[in-house]
Amino acid sequence: MPVDFPAWDRVYAFYRRWRDTGLIAEFHDRLRVQVRGCAGRDAEPTAGIIDSQSVKGAASVPAASRGFDGGKLINGRKRHVVVDCLGLLLMVLVTAADVTDRDAACGMLQHLSCRYRKITWVWVDGGYTGRLASWAKETLQLTLDDVKRRDNTTGFVVLPRRWVVERTLSCLLRSRRLARDYETLTASSEALVLWSMTMLMGRRLGRHNPGLHLATA
């Protein structure tokens, strides 16, 4: 811990309390509203992008909440995220790596529809199509738009809308604690994702308001 911090167990007690009472998520969401406002957007988004990221699990990750992603050949956990059109986090769900994108999205989309009632359009990749798209349209009135890669393209190609969520996922990996999953509880993994995005949004707000750090010091 930094020398000007209290003992580690007191710091962890505050962190655990904020995690369990939802204060971390509330703080994150309030910052997101401010960042959207600075970008000229309404507080409530009307569209989202969903994707997932598999990361290796450390020895501290119990066997009950870890799995093997056969596509990425990764033993660990998977972060499922929904972001807005600016790449700001709307939802995060951490599961074992062997949980499919469709299975995770089924529960996430229900929660997304209840929490953000203005969202009617979600961009996805091929892993979320099929019966999930039909179910989302009929049950939740959500349109899942599959952003496909053209057959005649070769090499790396920036896909419309999809690049936004991929940029967010790459930003998460720049946080040392998120380079792999070290947490015993998935709730702690989700909280650290929120903290990482909170720091990112704080930097964005600082660029828009250079005197912000002086006003809050």
C-alpha cells in the first residue's frame, strides 16, 4: 500500500463495503453521465455494443469459477461487457471462460433492457446471432445487429461499431490488475473493471475540464 494510506486491512474493508453495497457501480455510473454530457450525448444511451474477453486466471481463482475457452485456448475467466457508442461501460459480467457468449448475453440483455429502457439496438458479432437474436427481438424488443466481416477482406480490418467495444477491452488490459484475473470472487473482478473504467473516465473529464483537479483538490 502507498505510505500515506491506512493499513491494508482497513483499505480492503472500505473496498469490500463499497463493492457489496453498490457504491463503486454508482460512482462509475455518475461519471459516465458526466462524460456523455461533455461529448454532447444524452445521459441515457439508445444503443450498445456487446463483446467478451477471455483472460488467464491466476492460482487464486478457484476451480468453481474458472473454465477453459477452447476458441482462445485460455484457462481462466471471461469478461462480458456492454458499452455505449462512446465505449463507456454499461454492464460487466465475469464468468468462467467456458461460458458461451450467448448464454451470458441472455441474462445480460434482460438486465440491460430493464435498466436502460431507451436502448433498442445492440451491435454484436457472429457469436450472438441465431436464436438469441430472435428471442431478444420478440421478448425484449431489442434488435441485435450482426456486424460482419466481408469475405473479400484480408488481414486486420476495423469493423464499424465493433471497434468501439474492442478498444474498451484493450484499455482494460492496460490496468495491471486486469492483465489476468487474480480475484477469488467474480464480484471483485467486476468491481476492478469498474474502477479501471472510472480512472479512464476521470482522465477524459480532466482533458475537457483542465481546472477540474484544482476545483476538487
